[in-house]
Amino acid sequence: MPDLIVDISEPAVTQMKHALRANLPTVMNGHRIEALARGLGFNSYAALRHQGEKRGYALWDGKDARFSAFLAERAYSVPSDSLHPIIEPHIARRSPPAA
């Protein structure tokens, strides 16, 4: 499956954070946003924000595993598909397949 192009501009990330808060209210805020970054393939929320400021988008593989694993390491149990509904409204398009 080709990567998905996700809008990670400041307004888009703010909307994702609000959606995460609504969907995962028992998870600490810092853990939610760091899990979001991991889920999108970044090593930290700061790296996600830097990429958002630099390019405004990220390539996402469409998988929630890193998001769920980050939260599981912090003793949170979340459904395995928790990230996809948060990201889906911000998917700009699928990247073209590699030539």
C-alpha cells in the first residue's frame, strides 16, 4: 500500500489533538501527542511540528501499531485502530507508487 499524504500543518495537528482528547480522555495529554507523533512515524512531537512547519505534510503508512505500542508502553490500553479515524480527515491523497 502506498503511503498516505497527511496534512500536519498547525491547524490540522490542533484538530487531531482535540479529536484525541475527545476519543482518549483518560490518556495524559503529553502521552497522546507523543503517541500521535510516533503513529505518524516521527521520533517525537517536536519532530512532527518541525516537519509541519517545514513541509506541512507527512507520509503515513496507514498503520496504527506505533501509536498503540507507545501508549501500551505507558500502561494505556487503546483499541488497535484508534489512530486511523483521527488521521483520516487530514489525508490529502495517496502518494504515487514507486516506479
